[in-house]
Amino acid sequence: MKLNHVLVAALMLPLLSGCQGAQTPASPPVGTPISPPATPAPPVSPSPTMMAVQKSWEVVEGRSLSMVCVGSGSPTVLLEAGDFAGAEMWGSLPADLGGLTRTCAYDRAGIGSSSPATGCRDLADLTADVGALLDAAGFKDPVVLVAASGGGFISAGYAIRNPSAVAGLVFLDVPGHELDPPPEVMADLACDNPNNPERRDFVGVEREAWEGRSQVGDIPVTIISAEYGPEAPAEDQSNAEIQKGWLVLSPRATQVLVDDGHDVLGTNYALVREEIRKVVDAAR
């Protein structure tokens, strides 16, 4: 059974408070080879082992974000991790896509090697960081945004605010906004909760991104959604149907259904890689 997305995030907060030093393993150092997956599917294109290059980019004075990139070419793929996760959650995917185009993953503020998050961070703060990071790195061409779970609200918000900067989107089971979370969940996910390393106003960010959905442009968009079947709890049965709400982002948006849970990257690695390849090719 899949737990509600917002509830899962709330349940993770006390776990993170007990392992602050280990919650997000460090990104690979500059020049570290990235190995292929333990049980790899065929590579996107034949290429030698790619080198991961990590760098911290100053997005505002005194605050920087860490990003690791692999490969070269356009459009750049920018990977937006799920809640409380950073670049490391993508495993070997950047290297696997590096033979296709430049692929980058970053740590949001408060995660991994990036500067700590301060204050109460809303959708405008998070999307501004994405734009500042791309500018600091010198990425001039529109990018393909690939987002997992709660990271999709950030990618959607950025794309809606900056349509000319986005060439395509891939969502990995990005849920709809939880309309009425219990009070205890609201408290756990508040931006001033000391166990919230991102200082993200989770509920506010998700509400604003979901309610602000609109067409980004005539760009390739793929929404990968988990379908749980008639035996699942009612809230899970509606997951795939609710996610059709993201199709408004583009007249070319399509939905791909999977039936083995929320962890789309872990259980459908080859499918994820292939759908990203399709969007990159279409964006070109």
C-alpha cells in the first residue's frame, strides 16, 4: 500500500533528525567515475565510462548549491530529487544519460553539500534557486526537467514561471496536492519545524504549484504514474487519475502507467531512462 505523499514526508522528519550527518551522502568528488547500474539495461548510446564533475555554484551572495554533471550536449537534463533527497538519489542515471546529453543533479539548500536553508522557503524561493543555479552554471539553452515525487512541484513551478527556459518535462509519480492534511502532518511539515532541513513549506509549495498549473508550451512532457488497482485503498486507487492533472502542462503531454509502486526509478529504471531519452530527442 502506498502511503499518502505528504504523510510519508512527515514520517521522514523524525528519522532525519536522528541522522543529520548521514541523511544525504556526499555527492561524488570531482572526477569520480560513475559506474553503470549493478544490473544495467542496455546503455542509451555506446560510450566510455563518464566522469562526474561536481561543483558548488553561488546562487546568491554567501549561499551556494552543489551540482554534479556528466556528459555534454544540449538540451541539458536537470534532475530534481524527491523530498529530503539530493543528487545521490539518482544513482547511475546521470552516467547512463551522459552519453546522450549533459545530465546534472543538484542538492537543494539544506541537503548534501549545499548551503544550509534559512527562513521559510516557499515555491518562489525554490524556483528562484533553480534559475540562479542554471544561470551560474552558464546553461543558456532550455533544459529538460526530470523530477521525482515531491520534487515535481518545484519543477512544475519553475516551468510555469519560466516557460522559455524549459524544453521538456518528465515526472516520476508526482502526486496531486493533498487537499486536507491532518493538523499533525501540517505541523510536522511546517517550514519552522527544526527537523525540516530544507525549511520548505511543503504544504504551501504543493498547493501553489498544483493550483497554478497551466500550459508551459508545446513541449514534450511525460507523466509516469503508479496505478494501484481496485484492491488498493481508495486514496491510492485515484493516484493515476489525479496525476492526469499534470497533462495540462503541454498539448503534447502523455501519461505512462506503472503498477509496482511509487519508487519509479528503483523499480522501473530502464523505463525511466527510455522516457527521458524520448523527451530529450523530441526536445531537439
